[in-house]
Amino acid sequence: MSTAIQPAATAEETAAIMGAMEALWPKPVLVVEEPAATREPTWRFSGRWWSLPLPMRRDRPYR
């Protein structure tokens, strides 16, 4: 099996074929993963009376 094309392509046909191949050929995609940003520890209201759910804050002090 021969890969030669008869008659030979003109300069315009060669340019059109190469342009089509360039447009249709898949291009490699580079994926650069950035390191995950570390969060600064934040102060939380743990253990404070105002951090309790509302029903728990409704305790009656006079029982």
C-alpha cells in the first residue's frame, strides 16, 4: 500500500491540508495544580453561653 498521492498536491492544497490537520489535531493540555491554601485557625465561641442552641439557653434559673 502506497501513501503517495498522485498527482502531487499544489502548494495551496498542501497548505489547506496542513491547516486542517493543525486545526483538528488534539493539542496537549497541561494541568497545573496549585497547592491547597491553608487556612489560619480562627477563634471560635466554643464553651460560651451564647454558643448554645436557643432551647438550651431557656433554662429557668429559679427551679
